Amino acid sequence: MKTQLEILFFVLLICAIESGTPKDGEGVLKYDNGEKYEGNFKNGLRDGQGKYFYKNGDRYEGSWVNGKREGKGVYYWKDGDKFEGYFENNKFGDFGKFTYKNGERYEGQLKDGKREGKGVYYFPDGDRYEGDFKADKREGKGVYYWNDGDRAIGDYVNDKEVGIHAMLLANGQVIEKLYE
């Protein structure tokens, strides 16, 4: 009897795997290219919460709407970097947090998956930059905070300090420094 039940279970499992995309509810879908989705389906599309495993080793865990990443989610790169935030129409949304394997992280506004607008960039040693970004680089007004309590206020162009920066030292001293 036990063997017959095992065979019946195996046949049902094979039928479930071969039946294709689940129409509604929870399921697992394996794609011919080696990728896999585990999660909720609605009308045959990824919809609700789910996990998508890419063939390159990356993965996405989060919200889906009509087959696309939409809403809150986390994207993990196989190299250890990750993005936590919002997705819109299968792309990174306009705000989120990148955490890099080297210990650095960024929290702030985004455009087309790049740092753009207001944000904070944290360094592993405790330093941080708060200010404007454009195309993944410091661009505009910003404040750089050192882990010893010193800080510098000034302008940035193409990720470099420019013009006069006011350096406010932890001991109360103020120094101006000119960057070319």
C-alpha cells in the first residue's frame, strides 16, 4: 500500500510540474533558460509576493503586479550587493537603499537606478556624505562628515570638491579650503 501511495504522489507531482504556469494562487514556475519564480500568481502572471531566481545568480524578493516587479522589494546581486526599496514597472523606483559588499551604502533618491537627487552615502570607516547626487556622483551642495567629528560644507562637480569649502572641525575651529 505504501508503495502505491508513493507512486500516486510521484505521478501527481509530475503532473503538477508539467501543467505549466499556475493560473491563480501559489506556485513554482521553472523557465527553460534556468530561471525560476516561487510565489503568487493571478491570471497566470506573477502577482503578489514572490521570489525570482535569475540564471546569473541574482535574485529578487518582493512584490509583483501583472508579471512585473512593482512595489516594495529587495534585489540581491550574486556578488553580495543589494538594493532595498521600491520598484516601478520592473525598474528601480525613485527612492531606495543600496548596500555594497565593500561595506559602503547609499540611501536616497534615484533616477533610472542611479543615485540622483538628495541622498546619504556611508563609508565603512564611519565617514558619510549628505547632499546632492547626479548620475551616481556627488554633484551640487553637500556636507562631508568625518568619523572624528569634523565636517566640510561645499560644492561638488563630477564627484570632486570645487570652490571654497568651509571646514568645521570638532574642536570648534573653522577653516576655509579652496578646491580647483
